Amino acid sequence: MTDYRAKGYWRDRTLGQLLTDSAKKWPDRTALVDGDRRWTYAELERWADRVAAGLHRKGISRNDRVIVHLPNVAEFVALSFGLFRVGAVPVYALPQHKTTEIEHLTRVAEPAGYFGSAQDVPDADPVTLDGPDPDDVALMLLSGGTTGLPKLIPRTHNDYDYNARASAELCGLDENTVYLAALPIAHNFALACPGILGTFHAGGTVVLTTSADPETAFPLIEREGVTVTALVPPLALVWLDHGGRTGLKLLQVGGSRLKEEAARRIRPELGCDLQQVYGMAEGLLNFTRLDDPDEVKVTTQGRPMSPDDEIRVVDGELQVRGPYTITSYFDGDHGSFTEDGFYKTGDLVKFVGDNLVVDGRKKDVINRGGDKIPVEEVENLLLSHPRVHDVAIVGVPDEYLGERTCAVVIPHGTAPTRRDLVEHLQALGVADFKLPDRVRIVTEFPRTAVGKVDRKAL
Ligand code: J2J
């Protein structure tokens, strides 16, 4: 096994120290902007210490798991650093998540607390804390990449510090960077690829927004002098259709496949450089490089970030092992890892030169413009409707989102309408992106030779 510490990837720095290091180097630079509120690095550092003390006083301690269910607001940042300093582990729910998802997380994570609003964030006069070990789990992300219910992805201080640091370097971030967090910072991409943690590492400024609409984001980019941001492909299309140059220098796009036609429009129409990112919360990040030829930037999803990312393709599927890729989920391996410790991504890829192109998937996940829908979870929820005898969710191609969902239903008695099913799911409390876009009623499913539902044929 590669010694990631000896090779300098794991530097035994906690994520709490990441902020302290930057506060020492750049105390008076602006670290964070949320609406009219602004914090220098020194101020954010002090706030993080106060939140850590508040958490400690509430009885939250090292290794406790805590659900963080907040949108892109400054309190998310202060709470996260407070938890990192205590050594407690934020479990990041997405802002779109509702009761069904939160209940599932609660069952798996057995959390000591839940933070669902900015007002929940406690503070107190700073106290001395032991803090975590750099090899401890720092945070947990939700898997968008695997079949079944969302799984918890434990990321350590060491691996995530490397993740943020190396992506910041690869993207050329420095203290003049202004990063707009337009995607949810609860998600890996905007959190650390390089996202807000990479920006803090580099001494730049993070600007938060809860809306990525051009009407909100474009004026903010101009006002704050934003230089870099990250979007999923459908949002990139919205920005293209709105049009206009903003001064943005680099646009990262990832989460689902960006069509070549859209990719080609980015530099001429938005006036910024494009970087494709093919990442996963489980670890591996692929980026096109800033000095790649345009052809590579528009037609591929880039190549691994680390020289020690070991990738291989088995039966078309990408497998990976490396300094920031997990080797197990929080509660076991769920069949997603090989004997020799590679993560099975479920993505079908091919190489174009050194670069990867994502060509399809093996797993039962529908990628609705970057929002990952675990098919089985939604099917099980729909099965609890009294007029659903059986159901299969399939992806249908869509110009804008890449794919949308269709629920193919075998009814029990009178067929339910889409409205009936949507209301049923809403009553259960599930994220809106999981609601089926269409419903088709059938009398039976096509089956494969072994009798499984033939989703391709559907
Ligand atoms: C095609 N499919 C992609 C891409 C992810 C950066 C960017 C994205 C994520 C992410 C991330 C894709 N083209 N460019 O964590 O740090 C699909 C693949 C992958 C799955 C992972 C980051 N970029 N995908 O999307 O954990 O199927 O992470 O396995 O949410 O998204 O989903 P997730």
C-alpha cells in the first residue's frame, strides 16, 4: 500500500487548523461574504472558536455525529468549523432533503444533534479543547453514486485537507480568488473541489448565495468581483441562455455530463474559461487542466487530480483507489469495493488519450442534471401507495437535464395519476427532485432472461 503520509498527501492538519493557518497568514483579508454580512479571516477564526465552545457547552463532543441541514449561509461555515474543532462530525444533508431523507440519515448516523436552521448555531466564550486527531473522520457526505438508499461517506481530516488543498492548487486559487458558492456547500463539489475549503486554504474570499439564478448570481459576481464558481450542467445552460460577460474567469462544470455543444459556447458567450469536473463524494476527482487545449476542455471530463490516484477500467466500469478515496462506507461496504480496496464507481467510462469520458452507468441511479435519484428508494416509497401494485423508475433522455424520471406503474385497481403519486411522495416528505416527472401505466414489465425487470426495454 502506498504511504500517503510519507508522500506528503496527508499532512496531519485538521480542517480546523486549515482555517487557523489562513487566519495567521491573512488575518485582515475578507474570508466570507453572505449578503451584507462580511467576515475577515481573523473574525471567522474567532467565530469558529466561539461556536466550538457553544457546542462543547451543549455536550457535543469528539466523534459525535451531528446532522447539518442548512442552505448556503454563513452559519453553515461557522458551525462546520466549530464541529471540526470539537472533533464532532457534521453529516451534511442537502438543502432539498425533507423528512424521509432526514429520518433515514438519523437511523444510520445516530446523531447527537440536528441543526436545521441558522438560529440553532450556539456560541460561547472560547475554551480550550482537545480536538480531533487528523486521522479521525472529519465529516460525512451523502453518496449520490450508489444504488439503494443514500450512504454515508466518512472523510478524514487528512484526506479532505488534501482534497481541498490539491484542488485549490490545480485550479490556481490564491489570495485574490473570489469563489461564488452557487451550488449547495453541503455537497462535495462546492465544499472542497476546491469550493469553500479550497478557497479558505488559498486565502481567497468565499461569497455565498442560496440562488444560482442569473438574476441573483450575475449582479453578485459583478459586485464582489467573483473569479471562479462551480455549476451543474443545467445551470450552466441557464447562464448561457441568459448570456452576458461578468468578469468571471473560470467556470467549473460537473455533476452530470456536459454536452459538447453547451461546452463550446462557454468561452465565447460567458467570456470565461471552462473546467470540466467529474467527481464523486466517495473521493476521486477528475479535472480538465487550465492549460489543456480547448478541445480537451470541451470534449472530456478530465483526468485524476492526484499522481497517486490509481484508476482502472473493469468491464467498462471505472474503479479507483487513492489518497482521498474511501475504502468503505460508514456502515459497511455495501458491495461497492473490491477485495484490493478499489471503489467501484458504477460509471462506464472510456479514455480519450489520458482523459476520461463518462459514457453511461452500471448503477441504478438516475442523474437528473446532477441531482442523483436512487431508483430503489423512490420505488419503495411509491409501493406504499395503495393503488400501486408494482413500479419501476426509469430515466428518459432530456435536452436540458440530461435525463428525467418516468415512473412505470402496474396499478392495483384504478390507475393512480401522476398527481396522486406526487402528493403521496410529498406527504411522505421527500426531496422535490425525486418526484417522478412522468407516469406511465402498464399491465406488466418486460423481464430479462433471469426474470429481473428489464429497465433498458422499459
Ligand atoms: C458525468 N457524470 C458525472 C461529470 C459527476 C465534483 C463534481 C461532481 C461531483 C458529484 C462531485 C460528472 N460527467 N462531469 O462530488 O466533487 C456523476 C458520476 C459520479 C456521480 C457522483 C465533485 N460528475 N458525475 O457529482 O457524489 O456518475 O458527486 O459517480 O454527487 O456523479 O455524484 P456525487
